[in-house]
Amino acid sequence: MTVLASARPGEAAGTAVQVLRDGTPLAAIASYAEKPVISSRARFLEGGARRIPCAVLLPHGYQESDGPLPVLLDPYAGPHGQRVVAAHHPHLTSQWFADQGFAVVVADGRGSPGRSPAWEKAIKGDLPVTLEDQIEALHALAGRFPLDLGRVAIRGWSYGGYLAALAVLRRPDVFHAAVAGAPVTDWRLYDTHYTERYLGHPDEYPERYAANSLVADGGLTDPAEPARPLMIIHGMVDDNVAVAHSLRLSSALLAKGHPHELLPLTGITHMTPQEQVAENLLLLQVDFLKRALGTG
């Protein structure tokens, strides 16, 4: 007697179980597992000349006749954080954003793990190359997916937050809105063990710190125009990226007249383990992105 677990189309493995004897079905064992609220449908491919690992997620039920979709880049794209993995759970949040009406792109550019030592070391002294790779992946995918390049947003947390803020400040020609969660804005304020691994000692390489900073000497570092909407989110008791990062950025943006929204989270550390707070944060981000991109 053999017990065979198989998957019906569109269902998770193990949802259909049959009992076989000599290859002949004897009975089916019903599954009473609750259906998941959301199931991710990531398509994995490589984008651009650098063959950047990418995952693309479209809304459930999307048809090509629906037209091109506003784009949301959803990267981490920094050291020690591989996002493009062939697994279900890591893409659930990205799929949720896709189901709100976005084409979501996740790309692991230079500096991210999982490819080669040279790939990881390519960011030494020049963290903004990670932004170049996001743009390369975006443009490469535009020819294969229904991406509306006139409505492109980016969201990220921690290093991803730095990348999101960097995107709208340095490349507003590509990005039209950003959500930066707990961003590093001045690398002189961040953990030395981490930062000096990539930028060296600040006394020896002050030019690197200035070039990689968003707020060198308290002011914006060569922000480009036009100014794009930016939402900054930060926990007030963040013990990893201190809230001073976001406060400095907000002050510099205000001095320049750049539009932005600052959302301080009382009693929240670097991540947001509180379920209700995390859920409401997602809803606030979607509302901001739709307003910023004019998608309604």
C-alpha cells in the first residue's frame, strides 16, 4: 500500500492525498487545511547585461488587455540580504502589493549574496552602484512585462530604505515616488563594523562617506530635480539604525523644500513585530504610493 501526496493545479503540495495499492487508487484522503489568504506567484529571470537575478509579481487575475501596470520595486539589494530565492514565503508581501494593482519587481544587484565573491565585493567604496543595478533590471524587464515606466515607485527597509531614498533623490528621472523605512542616511552614524567593511575608515576616506551619504554635513547631497514624493518611516526606539538618520533627512528635505512625509513609530524598534502595526503600515504605504503615482 502506498500513500501518495500530490498537488492539484494552483494548490500547495500535499493538498491531495491518495491511497494506492499496486498503483490502483483505493481512496482519497480529504484535506481540511485552511486555504492561505494569499499565495505568491513570482516569475524568476535575469535582467540586463549583468544578468541581475529578478523576481516579477503581477496581480492575481491580471490580463494583458488590462494595460500596463504602475511599477513598484521592492528590493533589499544590500549586503547579506538575498531576496530573489525560489521559495514561496519570501514573496508574500511583494505579492500583496502586486494585488493592490502594481507590477512588483525584486532584484538582487551587486553587493547581494548568493552569486560570487566578486559580485558581493563590487560595491566597495561605492554603494550607489546598487541603485544602478535596480535601474538596469527595471529597463530590461520593461520589454517583457507590462511595466508603465511613467509610474515607477520603490519601497525598502533598512538598506532598502537607503536605496529607496537614494532613488528619488538621485534619479527622479526614473523614480516617481518612494517609501523609505528605517533608512541609513549618513553612514558616519551607522555601525562601524558594517560600514567600514565597505567604505573604509571615515578619517582615511572622507570623500567616500560624503559621496555615499544622503545628508553629508547635514544637507542633502546634490539632490536632483524634479522633487519626488517620499514617505519616511522610522521606529523611535530603533536600536539598529538610529532614528537620527530619518530626522536628519527630514530636516534636510524641509530646508530644500522637497515634499516628503515622516511617520515616526512610537515604541517600535528596527523591525515591526506587532501584527496590527505591521498591517496598518502596509495599508498606509499603499495609500501613499497610489496618491503619489496618481493611480487612484
